[in-house]
Amino acid sequence: MSARRRRAAAVVRIGLLGITAAVVAGCSAAAGPQPTPPPGVLTVQLNQFRDNYSTHVIEIQLSNPGPDTITVVRAALRTGSFDGTIGWVSSTDGTAIPPGQTKSLPAQLTSATCPPGPLEPTVDFVLAGSDHVFNESVTDPFGVLARNNSELCLERSASDIAGLELLPTLDPGPQKGLATVTITVKPRGGTGSMTIESIGETTLLAADPGSPWPHGVVIHGIDKDSTLSLRIRPARCDPHAVAEDKVGTLIPLHVTVNGVAGTVKVAAGNALRGSIYDFVTKSCGDG
């Protein structure tokens, strides 16, 4: 090959190397940091643990079907059933979700929207090391939002007519294995009426057959204060009745408020809850 041809070939090779370097550089630039995760990398559903029924705390459950651990530092639910956003309060480091696992993030429900609006439930979340807000649609297989919205809206309507509370004391019954709890009824001047159609038993407490619980009680907002006495007996005496209790001291009142039927739950305070546990334990021990 002549010297001229060798010089020409060298120029071509240098030119090709330059083009290759430029293409590689362009690819490297395009492959820089990208927002993660891509849409759909986390799936979201709602749940509620039984011991949180009375406090209206729900669980935002995030599942990671991908190959890498994902750390979530913020998450909030938006829905037409409740006002504003329902937020999860994170620790400083967030919550890591390993591949193939699900993490439950507790979130306190806000005020119920009555009636609920049309907004479909969506969860917004932020990952560690990023300010990007991702969002995913939510499945609610157990009807958590509808159930809580219905209960809270009915509870609000009922509370406009009268306040319902359990007294903190448990009165002993006429014999072992029987006692009495008392619900106070304090009318608040609201219009319309509320009828306590019946009062339901719980996993811990049953009615004394000799002293049926009140039913068909009509309450108006202008009535005087009154009380409802419930004579109780243990509903079960297996060893796990008290140890595993979640809702046994949550008394369900089946009511109709201005034509709308549903259930209002009256929760025992800490003092009464402890007395009920002692009562069930001692009554069953005396078996």
C-alpha cells in the first residue's frame, strides 16, 4: 500500500472512532438516573385489623412483585369517601419492602364525606432518595372504605340527636357470672329521631336470658337524659377468649336514624374494658 493510501485509511479509522465515541457518549447520557419505580412496580390494597375497628385506623398495604427492595418514605390515600388525604406517618428511614413481600402502613381515617364523592381511591407515595411522587390505583377487596364511611356518617347523624356512652363501671349481678353495663343516652337537640332497634352481643359478652336487652327504644333530640342497662354474661369461656380479644368490648347498636338503618358501635373505655376482662376471666374460672 502507498503512503498516500495508508494516510487515507488512518483518517477513515480515526473518523469512525470519533463517530463511535459520540454514539457511546450519547447512549451514556440517555441512560442517566431515571425515576424509579416504573408504573405498576408496587400494588396497593386496603385492609383493616379488627383491633382498629373502634379507632378507624386502616392499613395501606403495599406489595412489591419486583426483584429489588423498595423503600417507601411517604404514602397517602386520596378517596371520595373521606376528606383530604389519609396519610401514613413514616419513621425517618421509611419502610423497606423486600421482593415478594407486603408491608402494612397504618393510617388514621379523616372525617367522612357524607355522602361520599366520586373520586376513586388512589395512593401517592415517595421513595427513599427521591422527591418524585408516584401514584397507584387502589383495590379494596374487603370494602374498608365503604364500611367505615357508612358507619361514620351514620354515627354523625346519630350524634346530632344524642350522645351514647358506656359508663366506666361494671356493676355486679344477682349471682356469679352475671354483671351489668350501662349506656348513657344524652340528647343533643338535633331534629328527627333515632330508634335503637336492637343491641347486638359480642365475642365476649352475651345477654342474660332472664333479662333481655332493650330494643325498640326511640330517642328524640329534645328528650331528657336516660340510661340503658345491659345485664351480661360471658359469651365464651375458652382459654383464648380474653387473650385474643379484639372487638369483644365494642357494643353494636342496630339503629335507624331519620329513616337510615345501620350499626353504631359504642366502645368501652380502658377502665371498663379491664373490668370486663376480669369479669369474664373470673366467671369462667368459677365454671
